[in-house]
Amino acid sequence: MTSHGTRTDEEAEDLDVEEALALVKENPGPSGPSHGDHDHAATPAPATHHGDHSHHGAHGAHGPHGAPHEQADSHHRATPWPEARATAERAARAAVRAARRAPLAAPLDAALGLTLAAPLTALTDLPSFDTSAMDGWAVAGPGPWTVRDEGVLAGHAEPAPLTDGEAARIATGARVPLDSTAVLRTEHGRTDGRNRLQATRDVVHGQDIRPRGQECRSGDQLLPVGTLVTPAVLGLAAAAGYDSVTAVPRPRVDVLVLGDELLTEGRPHDGLIRDALGPMLPPWLRALGAEVRAVRRIGDDAEALHRAVTTSDADLVITTGGTAAGPVDHVHPVLSRIGAELLVDGVKVRPGHPMLLARLKDDQHLVGLPGNPLAAVSGLLTLAEPLLRTLAARPAPEPYTLPLRDAVHGHPYDTRLVPVVLRGEGAVPLHYNGPAMLRGIAAADALAVVPPGGARPGQEAELLDLPWATGGIGVCFT
Ligand SMILES: Nc1nc2c(c(=O)[nH]1)N[C@H]1C(S)=C(S)[C@@H](COP(=O)(O)OP(=O)(O)OC[C@H]3O[C@@H](n4cnc5c(N)ncnc54)[C@H](O)[C@@H]3O)O[C@H]1N2
Ligand code: MOO
């Protein structure tokens, strides 16, 4: 939860999404202190290289497909990793300006994970009546008191006022009778057989009465625009009288899964493999704030891809596979056919360097994730996360670093994202981190950002939390 300053009711009244975005704390920059520290580039790559299979195509120079000069060109075009994230965020800001999607009234049971587009202003005093904080007796004046026959329960009819010297049994949360001077807890009073109540310790005026308006007055601002709706926010909104909250709409995402080799059930056979991305991406995207509308399997069919992209009205189209230069890699040709503008065409990151970001329309983008599953995760966190976060007006996570327990082999020029588990005060790199592997990430708490040249044991690395490992809203997978 982040506070983003306060606004008055009048200012908030016709607040649109763009303004909501402007109030969300500026991203301090996707790279943390450890990234872009050029000293790292000069660090010799540590010798240990457990289970690291990321050298597949690592230098981008002479792959099995494509002429060497094409590969050299594509490496030249590749965007540095921090810049790619910043470009994705900028693209989303421009899309928000272009689309001006109206804030929505989200019922409380559908609002988790959204961002407030209007301040949460109390619709009532809280508490809305003088309330007993304890089970015991409401008393008037100094004791001893005569206990009246009728007690007061929470949610029941308004009790008659007390007269001086009178007491009434009262339950926690019940309305305190008018002219009560205190509530005496059950354990601090004694009654005799004739309904006479005696305090067993001093009674302070007003004790254990929660006066009306103690927490807020009707009209007070409880939370500013830009606040992430957490379970606690839902509770507060309900307490303050809301049935729905005014929120930034979720960005809509269509997922297009490419590849003729993909099976949707059973074991891999005859050169066919299971689609790992169809099941993985939708819940992950939802954790990033998106509404996933369609997951479509397109095969390696350029026409079908063209049709799916041009008929989508999602804010973001995500494709998987087909980003490289192979004979059935249709993403680039389709983008150029429809005149899309490539904002990012390759990123200096391993795995995932063929990832791309294109502008389809002023308010519609496409993120092309590479087909290798860990490369797809890399693209998801590099391009889709900043884009969706900005469209959803969520605050950027605070960058943080931890020391790496072990050395991590580096790429000579590119950033590496390496699955790690967080143990004590440090991050332990996991071994199964090859681009086609999910074994490491499935056991991981975070991805470590390893600068070009690698990292020594004990070296601080920026960490990207995974939604299920953070204590944040991501765990809710709304
Ligand atoms: N000549 C070159 N070839 C390749 C390069 C290169 O630079 N030059 N880069 C390699 C890298 S790195 C990656 S990553 C991949 C990216 O490939 P694509 O995005 O075109 O993806 P595909 O070729 O369609 O698939 C790659 C790989 O991933 C498997 N795959 C695809 N979709 C899924 C899915 N939904 N679930 C599980 N696995 C999937 C697919 O079967 C392939 O094995 O290109 C390299 N080639
Ligand atoms: O190294 Mo690729 O970008 O397999 O991910």
C-alpha cells in the first residue's frame, strides 16, 4: 500500500484514469542500484556455472537459421534491459492518454487488486454511534450503581438514557445509552443479590466508550487515489459504507499461443510437447492486474495470427513463440504487414532476448514473448509487467537488492535473469535456469538481475519478486 498524497473531494470528482496514473508514484526506474553499475561489466565471469544452459544462441551471431549479418543487425537493435522496461512503461502512459478509459464502479467482491481512481471518502462517522468497547456495564456517575433489568446488545434497539447512579448490562459493539459516563468491564465489577453494582477498581470518565467519529467523520478522506485495493481496503470500504469503489479498469489482455508442436493434454510424444504457457500465463497476468479475456491457440498459421491480432480489441495482445527468425516465426512478418510500430525489437537480456513490444494502435500494444518458457517469463517481467502495471495504475514495486550466495556466470554484454530462492539475508541462485526450463522458476521466490559480466559470491543483485512469493496483492491472483 502506498500513499500518493491527498486530494479534496471536488478535485476527485471527475478524475479520470490519466490523472489517477499521474498520482501514482513515479517509477524510480526499473533498474535497481546494482544494475547499470558498469564496474560489473569489468568483473571477470566467475568460474562456477552450475546447470546454466543459457548459452543457446547467447551471442546472437550464428544461429542455425538466418544469415550472420541479420543476427548482427538484430543484436545491434536490441534494447538494454532497463531501457526496455522504461519503454514499456512509457508506451502504457501514452496508451492511457489515448484511451481515456472511464473509471468503473467495482462491487467490493470484484475490486481486489484494482487501483482507486477516486479517494475513499468516509460515507459515515466511524464508529457511527457511541459504542461500548467491552462487555460489562454502561454506568452513569460514580458508583455504586443500580443495574436496570434490560441489557443492551449490539445491533438492537436504541437503549433508554441512563440516570445518575444507574447501570445497564452492555455487550461489545452495542450502542451506549445516552448520559453514560463510562463502561465498566465485566471483570472489573461485582454485583450483589439486589442488583447493586460495585467497581473493583477506579473508573475513569469515558473509559471503554468508543465515541462516535473516533476513527473518522463522514467526508474525511480515508485513502487517496492510486491506492491498491487490498483485502484490508475492502474491509475499510465496507465499514465506511461502500458497496462499490471507483477504480481504474483492469487492462484487457488476449493471449495467442503459437506453435504446431503443442499439446494441451497428456504426455509429450512424437516430437510434440505440452503447451506450458497456456496454463502459466493467464493466472500470472491476472496477478499483474490484467483481465485475461481469451487464450487462443493459433498454431503456426500466419493468416490465423493476422486475423487474431487485427480482430482483438484488447489493450494488450500477448503472443508466445514465433519471435525468432525461423521459417514459421510469423510474429515479425505479421507486425510489418499491419504496419505496427516496433518499440522494442529484442532486448539485451538472457533468456528472452528475441522478445518484442509493438504499438498496434495508439491505445493497443502487442508483447511478443519468446517460445522458450523461461524466456517467456523473462519477457513477461521485462515488457508486460511494466506495461500492465502502468495501465492498471499500480505503484511500481520498490527496487531492492540482496547479496547472491553463489557466483553467477554472466553474459558478456547482456543482463541475465536468474531464478533464486531467498534464504536468510541472501539469494541462492537455482541451477535449472536454461531458457527452455521451468524447473528453476517453479521453485523460485524471485529472479535475480545479473549484470553483464556476472556476479561474485556476496555481490548485491536487484531482485524481481514473483507474485506468489511476495506478501503483496499478487498472492491473491484475483
Ligand atoms: N537463428 C536463431 N534462432 C534462434 C535464436 C536466434 O537468436 N537465432 N534465438 C533462440 C532463442 S534465445 C529463443 S528464446 C527462441 C525464441 O523462439 P521463438 O520465440 O521463435 O519461439 P519458437 O521457435 O516458437 O519456440 C522456441 C522453443 O520454445 C518451445 N515452445 C514454444 N511455445 C511453447 C509453449 N507454449 N510451451 C512450451 N514450449 C513452447 C518450442 O517448442 C521451441 O522449443 O529462438 C531461438 N532460436
Ligand atoms: O536465450 Mo532465448 O532468449 O532461449 O531465451
